Amino acid sequence: MRAPRFIVLLALAMVVAAAPASAVLSPASIPAAFEELLSKPSLSNPAMVLIDGTSGEVIYEKNSYSQRKPASVMKIFSGAVAIKYLDMQSRFTTNVFLGLEEKTLVIQGSNDPWISLSHSVANKMDRTSLPYLAFNTLTAVKKSNKGSLKGMTILYSNLYSQDVSNLKAFWAKRGFKPVMKAVTNDETLLNANEFIVGDQSPEVSKILDYMMLWSDNNLAERLARLASRAAGNSFNDKGIAEEFEALLVEYGIDSSKLVTKDASGLSKENRVTATMMGQLLYQLRKDPKYAPLYDSLPIGGISGTLRSRFLTTAPNAVGLVRAKTGTLNGTVTLAGYVESTDREYIFVTLADDISRGNAASDKARAAIDRILGRIAAPNIPAEISAVPATP
């Protein structure tokens, strides 16, 4: 019975191996097929580029030098500069103390990007939230001052301005209105007394993974600012724009059409070109240092923001696409890598002139999925072991 069973399994393996290969487009046939696919009204004349991941040859391009809105594809820049300038094994700490002087508190921060602004979101993700730190601080103040919340001064260092504002708003609703005074990190060390509450983030590599996988806007902004400071630039959008441009220049990529207004892609004033993004993805893929960025990308039909993509639109592409998604009202983008038998392609698709609304966005995503479905195919080895002799 062993021989017939082996033959059946062998036949099935050959069918699975042959089907994708026969359906996938060859490099020579891609331009004509893509022209037809990209002419669909749902994409409304997008920009696209397809690059051979080994040679760097441009296999196909359409409007690839026109400036387009990247949406969250902009986070590829944020992830890259985080890897370039930050220690991937480092962690951030935030600790709150009663001060040495009466009626003082000390918050020693490290610009931790991981602290969630929402307590409910933090619970779902096993993160510390700003409300958690604020509530425990409030409880300690009452305990140390016989219930009084008046006349308090808080010395703090290395907190984001948004976090300071949110702390003040949280406390004000509960009758606590301390004087907030920004000081140096050394001053917080000198004035700290009894520990109240604190938090330590996971490693930067884990924060990067989460940011890219789930397209977290707040994390993207904060990681990019931390990278900007580490690069010697200012801790703001201007510094981020300078480091993004420097990343392109380092690889000899034309940065003249890059417009950076934020690090997350939320701004509709951001601009990139498909060629620019494609060349950057090609260079990052070749550099082993940026392997964590590739590994952090969502996988089509499996993880993150791509977990529901390709399942019905292009099932053969499930598990073969690693990419960063992007969505704004009237804009759908996707950029990353797709496996195609014995090669890998880099692709960028920027559809930023589609109709507004969820229905139009869904149709645009489906159209992009189907395009990638025409070239996605696993690299299944053709070599088959010899059939063992039947005893």
C-alpha cells in the first residue's frame, strides 16, 4: 500500500507546485498586464513601481515620479530612522516619587513612547497607561498630605508635552491642580524621595514591531522624534523632516520631491513618489541592519493591518506579501515586498485620488490585492526525493 499512497502524495505536491508557477506573470509580461489592471476606475490613475529585488531593475512603473500622499506608508521612514539611530535593546523608564521637600512630587521620565494615553487600550495590550500613573500619583498625594490636594509642585523631566497636558487635564477633573515645573534629569534625581509608581517599556525592537504591525500613529511620531534627537536634530517635525531626507541622501535617492509634515502619515500634506519609496525599500532590504524592519511588516492574510487582506481577493498571495498599509479619506496605499517563485519584488502603489468613503477604499484595496495576486507565488523546490523501493 505504500507505493500507491506515495504516488498520490507526489501527484498532489506536483499540482500545488505547478499551479502558481503557471499562473504567475513573468517579468516580460508584467507591464501589459499591469497597465490593464491599473486602469480600473477604483484606483483612479495611481502611482506604482515594481522593482526586481535582486537586480534593482524597474520592471514596471506608472506615474512613479509624481508626488502623492503616502498615508501610513510614511511609517517606513519612521521605522528605518528608529533602527538607524536608536539602540534596539534599550528600554524607557518613567518613575514618580514624593519629593524631598514638602508638597513636592518628582516625575523622572525618559520620553517613553510606549505609555498609552488610554487606560482601556493599555489593558488590552498589557501596557501601562498615563491614567494609571496619574491615579496612583493622586492617591499618594492624598495619603502624604492628609487628604489635601492644594499647594503641590511637580518637578518633571523628559515627558512629552502631550503627556504633560493630559496629566494636568486628568488631575484637574479630580480637583488636583499642581504647579508643573520642567527641570533637568539631574534635578529630578536630586529631589526624588519615596517611590510611588513607575513603568519600564519593552525593548525598542518590540515597540518598533508593534508600531509597524498595527500602524500606531503615536508610536511612529515619538520614535521618529527620539531618532531625530539621537541624530543631532531638533525634537520636532522639522528635525524629523531633516532625518528622513538624510536617509534618502545616504542611499543616493533623489529627495527633492519628499515633503514631510509628520512621521505617521496622518497629514495630507506629506508627499512622496513611488520611485522614491521603491528605491528606499530596495536599499533597506539589502542592508542587514534593517532586517528588523522587514520582519516587522504585516504579512498578507496573516498578521497586523494585512490580516484580512488577500483572503478573498487574491488567496494565492496569502503569506507572500509583506507590506505597510496606508489609508486616508480618498487615499489607499501599500508598499513592501512580494514573493514571486524564484524572486522577490519590491512594490509601491499610491492611489491618492480615489473617491471618498469606505466603499471606495475597499474597492481600491481589492484592486491592489488582485494586482499583487498576479505575481505572487511561493518558491517551491522542484527537486523531489527518489521513491523508496517497495519491499
